[in-house]
Amino acid sequence: MTTLKLNNGLEIPSIGLGTWKSKPGEVRDAVATALRAGYRHIDCAWIYGNEREVGEGLREVFEEGTLSREEVWITSKLWNDRHAPEDVGPALQESLDNLGLEYLDLYLIHWPVAHRRGTVLPKTADEQLSLDERPLAETWKAMEELVDERRCRSIGVSNLSRKKLEGLLPATRIRPAMNQVELHPYLQQPDLVEYCKKENILLTAYSPLGSRDRASAMKGDDEPVLLEDPVVNAIAERHGSPARVLIAWALARGTVVIPKSVNRERIRHNLTAAEVALSEEEMNQLAKLDRARRYVTGAFWALENGPYTMDKLWDE
Ligand code: A2P
């Protein structure tokens, strides 16, 4: 398994198993299958509602005795209603307890969006807090303390624009090691990729396969289907499958990538993308597919008269 070096010197396995949308009844087997197949990185989050079952899958394999906790990279994420500094440590502890772990390898602020404590998904704007009321820099200080306490080895962010990173960096004592964002050939974000490279912040590409299994409320009517893209499919004739092409594309750009699957064959298949070498010509063809198309639009945070609009969320 290839790794990428974070700005704190640690190495993160380049392909991780995504667990967003994996149902509790399916994810234990998915995690155990992935680890037995050679995955060494599992991407989790409190909001996915399945951390307990992810933990069961981890335990199942650790108990076999051939793989130890230290050999696996485990990421989780702080939910939006726990941004108050005093809530950050207990939120991490909840994820650790769910997962049955003593420490995380990486803990991320999941969204640059804050809710009132106890509001998991806000329905009205009065359940939200603006970033002026709940600044990311203050949440970040509490994240830094988790590293001091050795409860997680690295900290980072997710869904942050270049502008928000630029705002956060001067306020940090420990720099974010990671920004996890949506990245695939339809959403290539060249400016953000270049900026993060310059600032030595790694990117993780989420929804690398286009996340077709999102809830219908999160889907647009006329959404282009990434896995069915004709260019991706033409290239796939030489490399085995569209999924392999998309994962190899993410690796070729120097990003970590976290394809989600709960199917044993597809879990194993996706890991083999590490063997795919795309030619310069193929990378050029894929570069032309960019259409700045988000599948995870964040529209659910843009509530009437609320502090978050799509423009402010992505700074676009
Ligand atoms: P499944 O879990 O049944 O395998 P993303 O990683 O972009 O969120 O995409 C996840 C979606 O892609 C899920 O619907 C998942 O289904 C599907 N998927 C995962 N691996 C493959 C693959 N190799 N080929 C086709 N679809 C895949």
C-alpha cells in the first residue's frame, strides 16, 4: 500500500475505505473485508451513524491476531454541533468509544458550519450559528489540545475553501495536516489543489466515484453520472473498470482517495487501482472533463435567513 507524507511526518495510506452511506448492517463486514484485502485506512465520521459497527469490524480483524491497531489509519470527524471548544474533547471521546479505540490517526472538523449544541441537522436557521459566533479558529485550538493529549495523532479540516484555509492558518499552532474535500474529474478544484500543495496540506478526495448512493433528496434531477462518463469508460477499456480509472486519477494527482463500497468484490477491486498507471494522454483527457460539478452541494446548510449561503460556504 502506497502512502503519502503529512506535514507532521506521519504517513497516510493513499487508499482508504469510505464509510459514508454504509448501513450499520453492512459496514462491519465491509471493514473486515477491506482489512483482510490489504486496506490500511478506514475513513469514518460521527455523523455517518455507523461508528459502532465500524468498530466491530476493526475488532473482528484485530482479534484474529495478524493485524494490529498501529498498522491501520483511522480517521473520524467532529460534527457541526460540537464546535464549542468545551465540546470537542467529549465529541472525540464519543467517536473513540464508538470505534473501540484509544486514539485516532486523524480527526477532522467535518464542515465549516456550526449548529447549536444538540442540533444534528438543522431545519431552521435559528438552530445554526454563524462562523462569527463560533469561529473555526477557536474550535481549532481545542483540536490542537487533542494532539497535545495524544488522543489523536493528526488534525485537519474538511470542506474548506482556499479562502477559509487562508483565514485559519495564521491562527494555528499546529497546522492542519489534511483538507478532505469532494474531488473527481467533474470537480477538479485546481486552485485548491495547488494552494494545498504549496502550503503542504494533503487533500483527501471524497465521493471519488460520484456517490450515486446518496439519498434522493441530495441528488439533482439531471445529474451527470460520473461512472458512466464516455471518456472515463473509453479509458477504462485499457485499465479494467471506470472505478479503477477514477481512483487511479486521484492517486496520480497526489491525493488520498476514499472510495466507498459495501460489496466484497468491489472493495477488493477498488484497491487494485493502485496498480493502474494512467498515461499522460489519458490524464489530459480526464483533465478536460472538469465542469466544477459538486455532487455534495452543501445546499442543506443554506436555510432561509440563515448565516450560510452557497456562495459563503464555498467562497465561489
Ligand atoms: P456499493 O457500496 O454497493 O459497492 P463514492 O465512493 O463516490 O461515494 O461512491 C460510492 C458508490 O459507488 C456506491 O454506490 C458504491 O456501491 C459504488 N461503487 C463502489 N465501488 C464501485 C465499483 N468498483 N464499481 C461501481 N460502483 C462502485
